[in-house]
Amino acid sequence: MWEEILQPDNFLLILGRYLHLEVKDKELADGRIVKKETMIFPRYHQWSAVSTLLNGVRKEGTGARYLIQHSAGSGKSNSIAWLCHQLASLHYPEGEQAGNKVFDSVIVITDRTVLDSQLQDTIYQFEHNRGMIARINREEAQGSKSSQLAQELLNATSIIIVTIQTFPHVLKAIQENEGLAKRSFAIIADEAHSSQTGSTARQMREVLMAEHLSDSDEITGEDILDATLASRRGSDKISYFAFTATPKAKTLELFGRKPNAKEDSKPEPYHVYTMRQAIEEGYILDVLKNYTSYSVAYKLAHTDENQDSEVDSKRAKSELVKWARLHPHNIAQKVEVIIEHFRTRVKHLLNGEAKAMVVTSSRKEAVRYKLAFDKYVQEKGYGRLQAMVAFSGEVDDKESGPEPFTERNLNPNLNGRDMRKAFDTDEYQVMLVANKFQTGFDQPKLVAMYVDKKLTGVDCIQTLSRLNRTCPGKDTTFVLDFVNDPQDVLEEFKTYYQVAELAGESEPNLVYDLQHKLGEQGIYQWHEVTQFADAYFDPKRGQDALSNYIKPPADRFAKRYREALDVLKDAQERLREAISEGEEGYRQKCERGVQAAKEAKDSLDTFKKDLGSYIRFYEFISQIVPFDDHELEQLNVFGKHLLPLLKQERLDEDIDLELVEMTHYKLKEKRTQHLKLQGDGGNLLNPVTSIGSHAPKDKKSELLSDILEQMNDLFAGEDLSDGDRVIWLNKVVAKVSENDRAVDQVAHNSQEQAMLGDFPDAVQSAVIESMDVQNRMDMDFLSNPDVSRQVVSLVYQMMKAMGQGQIGKL
């Protein structure tokens, strides 16, 4: 390694084109902003990656694809900045184009504003030419994005930074400007998003293929269809550089390269810096070292068996799980664990600057976590412990408040500040998130993560990797997981611990199977497909022609769907009548009628799912395999326009959970362990081997009370006891809180002192006054001295924990 770096040419190149001064603003506790300067010298893998990619371009020219698998936290931002700068100034050394730039513009696709400023600051230290970098986004665009982009592209601006949402405007800008067709571009993707592996990337190649059409010839729809098919094989004017820590199977197939010509060889990344290397070299931390898992057990009950009803089993179970997750007692218990763990194990680290993140499953959960967090901190009187909550849009939660909740009204102290910058200050210690900031968020002071969300696949790696950044004094991390099985998490990490590998390659002929299956449904006639495609690819025909050809199949689907729904509703009504009449033969006949009606509706639902699958798979596989098949392309463009017009309707009735209550609850720490990542091979990524296999299942109806029993078997566990009762204790606490004398004794005395006063009698009176509610527990309390002492102690602790006797709902 050092032999390479210290070679005179390499060392001088590093000094001249890599070494730079990183300047960051840091906000102090008193609000002052100070500059923090750091001299950045490239790590070996960064220098190696950039050098290898530049040599690849010099050897292969434009039009190639490069997949760079670099671990999260390994410094991809600087790697991209150095690559941008050197690609933008790369010239042909010899030949007909000697002295010309290889790429007219380098286009960077990113969602990270930090990369925007970092790119500009880094490159400015090497090149002081004005206008070398342009950033296109909603905030800075003057006029339309398309016009701004067109101008930057026509000006051959060296580096153009766009967000993934803005990238489609690049395509429009190129389409509308003929002068761009013969130019060459380097596309750098910061985390290889799916949008660069599907239709977006293909569209850009498509418009750049216009040079293959003669300027003097009359351009026909068939010419454009041929150019579209040719574009799927790639353009020799565009080079792709896809950076990712966690390549998916599709990303490997699209951007990876086969190491040899053997049939059994599979695509691999072009350059690799693995998680294992980064951990061993000390650039990132192993986030699986202190992994604590928790188990949650609970029981649910129906409060009025006389109002029991039949509901869809699968949907009811899903709704009950959501209801239990959002239950105030569940969230309150987890918030207590989180806050006490942070206070005792985390807060003092990094000279008191350690941060934590709480990962929730939904925006509504994030809202309730924030409310419960603030309430607990206030009741306990904990100073300097503040959480911000991050989610998109508005959340309606009438049980928590009459008005919609937003980031603005839940974070009143932000006052319009950027959340990333505010979280970096001493003002905030904990960030509660719902999807937002789970990926692409770089905060080195993040030491602990509390996970209350099911994490799978790439999402698991990206989320937990928020913790792996190094920081002076940071030598450990904490993960407390309320949901996931630690072994499942370990298996996910094994996939990307070393080089990501494919188990095989996707089967391209599946697209023909699905094409045939779609045609059998009779929603469209093939002449409608060809007529639509002719109009779509004909540059002389407008939107009206497209609408005329797409409307008949859309109307056909809508008519059949409405008829199927009417028949199903009528069949279900007849079945209900047959059940009430009790005639077995008629009931069986009605059941067959319902089954036939469901099958008719399900076939239409399946058609819509299959059409979406066809579009996604064809957009992907056609960039790997040159089909040269007009019919596949015609069905693709037809399907993309038809799919949004296919409207479906759900027949599910609302499930009333008003009469459901949580009777028992227990949150238990299972164990803390080091999930050890071994050096052997990881799990393989699975290619696409089947599509269009959706098969609707019969919906099973059951009584809500029976479903509650099944849920209790699943979630109650074996160690729930009467001591874990929620409802009974809550009712006793609420009753005792009506006794002012008992409340005063709790507020101003220790537990031992309170037991010598009126408090035990107040608890006994509360039990007697509510004996109609939970009779067995009441009798145990009154007849068993051990039980009564335990209950009185629990009631005291619950009231004391809620602060000065101010009782509220758990």
C-alpha cells in the first residue's frame, strides 16, 4: 500500500488533487458559530477506487458501467467529490479527440444536501473557475427545472448536482435540445437508487440515441421504437458510476460485471471496500457488539361478548397488532426503558454530547412516542433531555389531539432550523424517526439506537449503520431492539459483511410467460396495444390520440370490476340469509355462488398486479438482455399508461376495536450479546426467478373473540401473571386518585411512611368499590395478605411515578 502511495507520481497527484481542507460550521451552546477545519488526506481505498475508475475510463472510453460497493461510513462523499472533480477534467490523451474532454458534464444524483456543499467546497480548493458546479433543486431553481438544466447542459457546466426527484428533468432538458444529443455524460449515483436501475436510466439513454437517426430522413414512429429498443442495450455516450454500501440483486445485475466469459460467472462489483475491512481498519464501528433484545407479551380481551361479530381474520389480526403497538401503556413502558437506558448508559459519553435515535414503525407511532417522551421527562423532572421528532406530512390522531400533528408543532423550539444542524447542538439528545433520517443521515455522535420497527434486507443494514460512524472518544454503541430477532438481524448483515454475491441470474424468458398470461384476460385486444404504441412513438401525434386508444380497455376493466363487485355483494347477502334460515343445501349453494363471484373479482385484481409486475421486470431485464422484440416494447408503453387507470375497490368492512382492551402487559429484557460477524461467506442475493405468481387467497371470517384468543396464544407468552395486569391496576389507581388524602400521602412520603398511614385502607376501599369489574383479582386481594401487600406497593409505585399524585391515563 505505502509503496504505491509514495511513488513520486502518485504522491504528487494526491497532494495536488486529493488533499484538501474541510471546513465545517459548529454551533456552540451559546449560539455562536465557530469554524472547524480538518485537513483531509484520502484513505487508501478512496484513492484506489478513484484511480481504478479513472483508469477504467481511460481504457474503455465512455459508455461503461461501474458498481462501487463501499461500506456505509467509509467516506463515500469524499470519494464521490474526488471522482467528480477528476472526471470533469479528464481529457483524451491521444487519437482524433486528443485534448478534448471525455465528458461534457458530470451529473451527480443525490438526496444529501451535505454532499452538495461538500462537493463545492472540495472542488473549489482545486479549481477556482466560476460556474464549474451547478445545483438544481426546488429551492434554488430560477424558473423551471427543465430550462435551468437545459442551460447548464448547453453551457457544458462541468458538474451538475440533482436530487433523485429532479433527475427526470434532466431527461426532459436533453429531449428538448437537439444540441445535446452528441454530448457525453458521466452519471454518478450516490447510493444506487431504484430509479437509476429502471425506466429513468433507460429514458436518458433513449433520448441520447437520437444521434442514430439521420437528420435528413423523415423520422417515423417505427424509427423511434427501434431507437428505444437500441437504447436499452446502453448508450456509448453515458458512463454510470453507482456507489452503494448495499447493492440489491437487480443493482448487481445491471451495474455489475462478469469477471470472465464463463457461463456460470455472475456479475460482481467493479471496486469493493467491505464492511469487514472498514471495521478491521477502524474506520467504522461494529454496531452489533452491544445488541440487547426485548420481548413484549400482552393479553387482549373483548369487553362485551354480546356484541361479538364476524370479521376478516387476516385484516383483524393486522389491526389488532397495530392497536396493541399504539396502546398508551405499551409506548409508555418502552419510553421509560429508552429514557432510563439513555440517562444511565449513554448520556455521559462523548463528554456529555452523545446522541440517540428511536426508530418507530409509523408516523402515528412517532407522534405518540414524542408525546410520551415529553410527558415522562416532565414528570421525572429530567433537565437537559430533549427529543425532536422527524416525519413527513401531517398525522391525524384524534386520540392524542384534535389538530393534525406536524414536525413544526411537535418541535416548537426548532424555529425553522435545519433538523440535522439542530440535532448536532447540545439542545437535543434524542431523535424520534419514522422513515425519515433512517438512511443517509451522518451524525458521528450517535451512540445508541432504540428499534421499535421490523427491519429487513437493505433497510436493516442502512438503519443500524447510522451508528457506525467514528468520533473522538466513541468506542462503543448500543442497540436496544423491541421487535427483531437478533439472529435475523445477523443474517441480514452477513449478506453485506463482505462482497455481495448473486445466487444466480434472473430468467429473462419470464417476461414472455407474463405477456401471454396478461393477454388471456381479455382486458385489451392486441390491435389496441399496437394502435396505442404507434401513436405513442409517432412524433406527429399528440395526447388526444393516446387517450382514444387507451380508453376502451380502461372502460372494459372498470365495467367488469363493477359487475363483479355487484355480483359478489349480492351473493354475500344471499349467503347471510341462508345462514340465518339454517337450510343446509341452500347455504352450500350460496357459498359456491360467493366463491365464484370472488374468483371473478380476484382475476381482475390479479391482472392489475401482473401488469405492474410486467412493467417493472421488463424495464429491468431489457437493460441486460437485448430482446429486439417490438411486441414486448409496445405492451410495456401501453401497460404503463393503462395501469394508473385501473381502479379497484375494497369490500372490507371497518373492524370496531372499541370493545377491545389490553388486560396484561409485560416488557422483558432477554439478553445483551455480541452478534458476531464471521469471515466466511455471506448470504447470497436472489435473482428474479418467478413473476406473475400472485394467487388470491380466500378471506377467512372468524368471530373477533376467537381471533383475540389466537392473538393471546401468540403474544401472551408463558410468564404473564396477575402481576402484569394493566386494566385492573389502572382502575384501582384511578379510584385511589379520587382520595385527596391518599394522593397527598403519596406525594409527600416515602413508600414505607405511606404504608403506615391511610394509604393501604384507601387501596382496599378502591378495590371494594370496583368489585364488579375483575372479581377474581378482587377476592385474591381481600383474602390473600401477600397479594394485598404486593398490590398496595404497585399502586403506590404507579402513583409516585406519575409525579406528585397527578394521575392521568396510562
